[in-house]
Amino acid sequence: MKFLVQLTLLIFLAAAAQAQIQVELKFKRLQYVAHEPVMATVKITNLAGRDVDLHDESGQRWFGFEINAGEGHVLAPLKQSAPEPTLHVEAGKTVTRKINLTPLFPVQDLGAYHVRANVYFADLNKFFYSQAKVFQVADARPVWQKTVGIPDGIPWAGEVRTYSLLSNRFPDHTSLYVRVENKNSGVVYTTYSLGRVIAYDEPQAELDRANQLHVLHCAAPRSWAYSHIGLNGELLAHSTFMETRTRPRLRHAADGAITVSGGRLDLPIVQPARSPAPKLSARPSSVPAED
């Protein structure tokens, strides 16, 4: 009987230890286009019954990901990231963060990726893991492409950039993507969605005098999305034009600028340049919304 009591107590303590920290991982979509941001949403819940501080200990990082590309191939990080600062989590509280995996791991190759988030709790010298989640990376259909030089007088003058517009079909919609890369060096600066697209009308693409890209595409019946993209992929502006008696069209102004002619401006949006992936304890950087 004493043995059974001890065994029951051990099982109870083991279960309690397992419940100290709960880690949950989610992806908004199953499918992503190669090189676009893959945003992982991580929820960390403190079930320890007291406030805890999650921190590095003896060289062990308190937070990380394990990514398997199949056939037991575990991906190493692209580079050693800066240590995450200590995260204080109150008893019973949940902390939610979004992390962009694309700059952290080599997840640009086509195929399926299995991901687990892990949290190291130094107080117990124990790891806690999320359930494994899967996302797939595919490439999109090329729609338009042009290579340009960077003009004199601005950073990286003399280098070249290739703009590409890509169309990707999801189960319930089609999205238009932009990719900016230097094909000479093999560097892809960015890939992201410009929003949903109606397939019956090809997107318009024009370059201004600074070789920045302007795109106008039909996003919904009588609704057109305008995007202004910089030489390193910065989304400089995004707005919507409604079709009236005239259909919106891109036009070259006399000074070399690009303007939208026709239609009516609706819901103008200006977004800042994209910034590096945030730390877990920081607020997520601004990225184009996922479809």
C-alpha cells in the first residue's frame, strides 16, 4: 500500500511538473510562398501557480524552435540570434508573440516543414514543448518580371534588382505577390502578398524615374489596389481605388513620377518600411497582413 501511495504521488508530481508551462504554436495558413514571411504565433501560459521569469541559464536559451524538413532533417538556424531578454509571466497569465521564421531558418525550399516551439524553464531545468505543426512552402506562378539598376546617389548604387509579380492560388482565393531579389548574388530581399486578385484582369506594373515599382491590380469587383514598392522591397504605400465611370490606370507624369488616373481614391493606407524580425519579448514588426 505504501508503495502504491508513493507511486501515485510521483505520478501526480510528474503531471504537475508537466503543467508548469504550456506552449501553444499556430500558423494562420497551411501554405506559404517561397521567401514570404512565415509568421508563427506562440502562446506561453504560466501554470506554475506563481509568477515566473523565463531566462537563459548556463548558456541554454530559454526560447527556440525545432524545425524538421522531413526524413529526420533538422534545420539549423541561419545565424545565431541575439539572446532574448527575460520574460516575466504572471501566474495564470498567457503571453502571445508572433515570430517570423523566414529570416531565422532556411525554410525557402519547397516542401513541408514540421515545427515545434520550446521553452526552457530554468527553475526546473526542464524543456516544455508545443505540439508539432506543419506548413508547406510552394512557389507561385510568374506573372511579370523586370530587372533594373539602382540609380546613382542612393545606397547600393550600381547594383541590380529584379522585381517579380507572382500569382498564387489558395483553396478559396488567389493572391498577388511581389518578390525583390538580386539574381547576381542570389539574395532575395523580400516576398510578400499585395492582397487578393481577380484573375480576369492582369495587374499593371510600371517603374518610376527612381526605378521603384508601382503596381495596380483588381482586388475585387470595381475595387483596385495600388502598391508602391522600393528597391529593397519596402512597401512604401498601399491604397485602394474604386472604379467609377472610368477604370483606374497607371500613368507616367511629365516629371517621371507614376500616378493613378481614373477611379476614386478610397481608404488610403501608408505603411512604414519593413523592419527585421522582432524578439519574442518585443511587439511584432509591421508586415503586410496575411490573407
